[in-house]
Amino acid sequence: MIVGEQKPLGEIKTNVSPYHRLLILGCGTCVKTCFAGGEDEVATLASALRLAFKQEGRIMQITEQTIERQCEDEFIREAAPQVARCDAVLSLACGAGVQMVASRFPGVPVLPGVNTTFLGVLEKQGLFTEKCLGCGSCFVHQFAGVCPLSRCAKKLLNGPCGGSRNGKCEVDPETDCAWQLIIDRAKAAGSLDRLVDYIPPKDWRTSYAGGPRKVFREDYVI
Amino acid sequence: MTTASVRPSTGKNTGSGNIPDLKLSVFHCFNALPDLSVLDIPGCELSSINLPCSSILREVVLLKAFESGADAVVVLVCPEGSCDYQQGNLRAKKRVERVQKLLKEIGIGNDRLRIHNLSRQDIDTAEKIIRQTLADLKKTGQNPAPQPVGSEKR
């Protein structure tokens, strides 16, 4: 899932300050799971902003709504009546959702309330970790199922680097050494010998380096 | 969640000079304490909110209490390790900490929101906590953003 963190209240308050009727629009998918932009976070932020503006003697009219996904237009349309009554939208979706909402409502300022952080997993309650860069050409099978691009600080394809200590990364001792994980998994699977193969440099053209990417499924287009 | 307002607001000052009633909302697990409406505390409009477990407490509920004009909010939970639902009181503590951080950032002050563990049915300690909170409130003053503000929700 996409992992994000809600922006600090002070930053949000500054950004919404020029407006008087605000819609806080939550997203019920990824950012809900990481406690950044679901229904609960929308309600809490709305209440905190109302109190903060009240402190300054201002009344901020805040409407709250959470839709299933802000990255799909059919869900965004559900927010149209609320958007029409507001002079700005604070989106608590990832960057994709913010832009999709902005695209649907061209005349309305759409502000981001979440910092989109990475593609990751829920490791345990309250802990999310990065697992994928979205490079566009997955090759984790060559690394026993552990991606060195997203999980090794040095992005080494032919590791380890030699700086690992007790299975932890020398860059951050709180982080597992990706190459230790790769070797441990390869050993367990009896495929350690495959790690001696040289892996050539990554072709980054399928990633950000190639410009904005598209996936076009002609077979689904009617 | 059930609410009992022990001393409904009269909109008038109490008998203690010109100091208006202080509004205090007390959220408590009903396993920890009986209804607090038995308490008689002058100069205080006390709202007692019974929860089936403190884990049900959400951040927004605490903030809404301040939006509704509470001068302080007290959360009373079971001692650590004795929650009937295992971690309800620990979850409540985490949520209170998050809201305290927000209140500090807003400028209302994190000291207006407090959480206490207390032995089950220990209403005497509950009363002491409430009286101490009120005494502290007299120094810090009323909620600087007291009036309820309308919110429209879809």
C-alpha cells in the first residue's frame, strides 16, 4: 500500500488559513490503513482546526467527508455537492489522490494534508516499512524475494557491502541489512549458489528516469 | 457511551463570588468506576461519560468535548494490567497523549487533558482528582475557545 503521514497541524493551518469554507476530504483506502487520512483522521483534524481557528477568534466552516478512493474518478464524483459549497478542499489522500481531485474540480484549490512517503507494508501495529520503489521492472526473484533497491541503503545489486553488523545496516542500526536477509532466505531455500551470478546495473528507464509512466490496458478499454 | 450531567449549566455564576462554573468532562470506564453523578462539587458543571471500556475513546471525542466548551477533560481508566479487554487503558493513554500534543499545538494547553489510572470503584480518589483538576483550572482559567462551533458531516 501507499504509506503517508499527515502533515503537522501548524503547516495545514497555515495552508488553509486564506479560506473560510473548507472541505476535508479523506480517502478510505491506503491512507486510512496507515492512520493518515481515513474517517477518524478527518474528524480529528477537523475538530483540531476548528479549535485552532476559534483561538484566533475566527470561525472556519469545515465539512468532513471520506470517500472510498481519491484515485478513482467515480468515487471523487460523490464529493461534488460538498466541493460546490466550499472554497477549498484539503485532501488527506496520497499525492495521486490530491491531483485526481484537483483534476475533477478545476476551479477549486486542492491542498495536500498528507505527505506521501513510500510503498510499504504494515510490519506490526503502528509500524510501516518501505518495501518497493516502483521501479517498473521487478526482479526480487534474483534476490531471494528481498528487494535491495528499496531495502538496502546503498541499493547494492551485488552485495553485501561489508558494513553490516549483527544483521543490521551500518547506515541505520535499527534497520535490517537487506543482504543479510537475502543470504538467510537463499540459504533456507537452498539457492545460495545463485547469488554468485553477477547482476548488471539496473535499467532505470522503466522508473522515474523515463518520465511520467502509464499503464494502458487496451484489452479493458471499451 | 452514556452521559450524565451532574450539574447542568445554569448560565449563571455560582455562589462562589463572580467565578462562573467550570466545565469538566470526565470519561471513565464503567468497570473502573460507578456513575459519578453521586459527587457533589460546587462551582463545577461535571459531565460524567460512562464507557464500556476506555479503548472506545477516540481522539475526536476528546477534542469535541473542548469544542463543546469543556474547560478540562479527565480520563479515568483501570490500572495497567487489569483492563477487562487487555489493552483498553493502554490504547486510551496513547490517544490522550496524541490529543495532548494537538492541544499544545493549538494553544489550548495540554494540561487541560489528563488521564489517571485508579483502582476499581475508588470513587474517593476520583473525587480528589476532579477537585485537584478544578483547583489547577482556577489558575489556568477557562477554555480559551469555549463556544460550540457547527460542523457538518456527511
